[in-house]
Amino acid sequence: MSINNPNLLHLSPSDDNYCRVIITIPFGSGHEPEEWLGLAHLLEHALFLGSHALLLGSHTLPEGLSKANSGSISELAAGELQGLMAQQGIRINASTRLEQSCYMIECLPDQLEEAFTRLCQLIYTPIFSAEQVISEISIIDGEYQAYCEHPAQQLLNLMQTQAHPEHSFYRFLAGNRASLGHDDPELLKQLNLCFQQGYLQQTASLYIEHPEGSDFEPQSKVLYEQLEAIRQHAIREHSEQSKQSLTPNHQALSDQDKPASPPLFCGQQTFLSVTDQPVIQWIWPVSNPSINELLLTFGTPDQLAKALQIPGEHSLSLAMQWQQQAALLVETSIPESADTLKKIQVHAQEQLELLQKSMRQGCDALIADADNIEELAEDTASQPKRPALLRATETAIQYHYAALFSSFIWETKTGRKEIQTEAIKALLNALDQPPAVTLISHPGLGQLKLDQAGLDYQSTAFFPTRYLAANLLAPAGSEGHASKMLTQQLAYPKTTSLMPFRAVMQKLAKTKLTQDQHEICFHHTTPRNHAAVLWRDIASLNLGNYPESQSAEDLCSELYPRFYQKLRIEQRIGYIVQVMPFPLEQADKANEKKQGIAFLIQSATHSGKQLLQILNNELETVSTTNADKSTCNNS
């Protein structure tokens, strides 16, 4: 078997000893039926709820695969794969985007072959148990509830509400109980159809990071051929079902002749938003497929920001949003000295002028020195701030776009330099226009007495966020209640809004143990979400048949599958369940840490105190069970 499109496979050296593999499926939230918003997200979750056994005969897999993968791969129950991976120290995750769904693993080179086969099994041989899938809606809803209190998500949702109504970016992507729980039989039917048409009938791309210095190309080609062989085998298994037609919203991303998407935004607007995050955001749409080449060249938003000479207090993101469109978003914080709406508006205008001037100069400099863009990209490289697997996933998506559109772009261009220059000019053209959307977010805006001016905040339908069009307020200097609001003092937030699980882990990280302290617990509650963390030192765990000499890492690899299976899969108490090594400083011993394990859970249905009790109960059950096993073994 040969690779039809060599651009679908990309290799890159990693800066450590790990391999990272990302399989990108060209099916995302933008392709799901209008009546089932969040279905692509649920489909991603459903793939982790059990997989059929995978027969690995010569008719299925290409030659060259090791004997370790001959025969068959056993069936996996819901949550079992996560447990298997955790026991081997392998990270596995997935994410659903607007246009893609990504499945990823991070492992050592000698673990790659088996882990990769298991990942393919997860993607292409799901069981889709009706009971498990319907129950998973509660987890989807829990995640939704969590992000309802997340300022970044609230601002993103507000940005989405200002998009063109016919653009997929406008839609609710996450899903919740209301969007998915209204007709179970039809939901299961649509889930299967989306899997058949969106996953089985679409060609995935494969991105692999591998330790530098190793000749990984031959093995990578075998892995890609294995991926395709398993997909083709799954197509044969679903051949009759695949003949059914999907709700017409889904189209293959690779079809170049399909209708162009509508513009991302219509006109220019400024909004005031009430969230816990005091920031200003500007967004410009950039409709040019060459933008992706610029993203590939510079690798990270930080590198591109440096090249564009963006002031250091601003952060930049540039991402493809749909087909051949991109969105450039720049954010800056609001200083505490800007303590009235009038001062905030003045600050926003000053920063926008500075930003546009700097970025234009940066673009002009790049065009003038187009021959050295590659060298500049290397010079601006810095230590990545994001986790390696997340960074690799973003890069994989960029190469996925390149695989789909590179031939389309290169048909009319003579080389990479010309494509890069065209992308920079597209940025310049965008920056010659006012931002499509400006968001001014500040918690103090909630204190404004809008009713006295005959005004009221609107609220987004999802991830509830109060907002107001800025042009509804009277300009500075005018009379009346509206002008008074411009000079009203606004309280600046003294604390940062955190997800409950981050809040409890932050408290735990700051803790210093007193003498003979063996257990610590924290819980945190918000209107929609609750989290708890229970910390125990290893000596006090009393886990029966586990050797006392066992490391925290090995203990976690043994304990995590049990806690995850019980609390996440079977009882569906928490949608975040973690068991992790967590050493803590000792107050009476400088620079010394006591080894311990943190048990973490976040839930939308149980209070923080209840979650602590659940963790204690489960730990007690583990201790009792292991003690009984140890007694039996001794007898």
C-alpha cells in the first residue's frame, strides 16, 4: 500500500526523548447536523467508551509490521484504554475543533508501535454502547458547565455571536444536555452516521514527532499504512451502513469545488463585556489560504508576534477558522490605573494605534527581507510555554491544512517565498481595516446602572456572558446618565478567576507540611462546579499488597485506572479524575519534600465536601481490597 497524498504524513524531530503522534480527522463541530450541536464532541467522547477486538491478519495490515502486532488486539471496555496507557506512562488525549478532530499519544519510542495500534483501534472500531453513549451526555454537560464560568471561553463565545450567522464559527460547538438529550434514538443514529461519513470515509493525516537523530521515516510510513489499512477494514465492516446518507451539513474538507464560506464577520463593532478577566481583544479576519504557510514557518504565536514586532504586553493568536479563512486575535490586559470606562476606552484606542503601527512595520520589514524569513523564524524561536503535546497538536493541524490546500496554493505560486510574502500582505491588508470586533471586558462593568439610561445588558445563549454594544453609550462630554457611567469608578479584580480544580491544586502547591502531617484536603465550590483534592503521603496510604518501596509514579499508574474507571466511567461522578505524584515541601526541613499522591476530582453534580468523602471512601475501598488480597496470598 502506498500513501496517496504524501503530504498527509509529516515527521518532525522532538526536543526530548519522546514520540508524539497526532491523528487528525477532517471532521469537526462545523460538520455536524444543525439539529445536533455538540455531536462531534460527543462522538470524540464515545470513541473512548469501548472498542471492538481488532483482527490483524495479512489482509488488513501492511508487510513490515512486527510480530508484536500479529494475531489480534483484544476488545476494550469503556475507560480501559486510558488505564492501559496510564500504567505504561503513556499520555493519550483527544480534542474536537471546528474543522477537525485530533487524537494524540505521547510515549517512548519502544512503546510507539503498540500504542499507535491501540489508538487506531480506538478511532476506527468503536462499540457505541447505547447506554454508555447516552450516559456520556452528562459528562459533556459537566464540561459545558465548567466552561460557563471560564472568562476566556465566555469571551470566545461572545466573539462567536458576532460572526456571520451562516458561518460555522457562529455555532455552539461544545454541546450540552439541552442540545444533545432530546431524542436518544435519533441521537444514536446521527452519531453512527457522522462516524461513518466523517471518520471512515475521510482520509486522516498523521503527524509524528520523534527523538532527533533517529531514522524514523521507514517506520512512519509503515504506521501510516497501518492507519489506512485499519480504516479500510472498518469501512468493509460498515459497508452496508455506510451507504446511508448523512444529514447534508457534512462535506469533505478536501473538496475544492464546494461553495465558499461566508465572511467570518460583518462590519466592525465594539462590545463591553462583564467577565472576571480585565482585557481588551481585537480580531481581524484574514481570508487567504497562504496564511497557513506563515503559521508553519514561525511555528508558534509567540514567534510570529516577535517577527511582527508586537509589543510585549500583547499576546497574539492566528488560527485557521474555516477552509481558507483565518482569524488574527490580539489581546492586552487593562491596567488597574484605567479605573473608569472613559479611561479604558482611551487606553484601548491608544493600544490599538500602537499595535497596528507596530504590526504594519513588522509586516513591511518581513516583506523587505523575504529572502531571510526562514532564518528570522529560527532567530525568534524560544522555549515553548505550552505543554509539548498541545503544541504538537497545533502544529499537526497546520500540517493537516497544508496537506489539503498545498497543491491548490502551489498551482499558482512559484515557491515558498512567494506564498509567505502573499500571507504577510494579506495580514497588512487586514490591518489596514479597523478590527472586525473589539471586546472590552472588565468585571467592574457589571456595576454600571444601565437602567437609569434606559439600557440593559444582553446575554449570550451559551456560556452566559453579559454584554452591551459600546455605541449605545453616549460619547464622552454628553449629558445624562450615560455620560455619568463613563466616569464611574470601576472596582479592579484582586483575584484571578480559576477553574475549581485549578484552585484546589494551587492551594495544595502552596502548602508546607508540618511535622507528622500525612494528609491534606481542599475543596472549592462555584455556582456551577465543584472540585476536591485529597493528598496523602506514600507511607500513610496503607495499600496492602503494594510494596513499600514502590515509587509514587508506579503507585499512580496502578491507582489511576481504578479511580478513573469507578468515578468517571461507572458512577459518572466527576468529568475530571486524576491521580498524580505530588511532592510537598516540609516546613521544618528546608529544601526537602515529602513524596505523596494527589487524588483530584471535579464535578458539576456533587459538592466539594461530597467529593472529598467520595475520594476518601474509594481510597479506603482500595486499601481494604488490597489488604484482603494480601491476606489471601499469604495464606
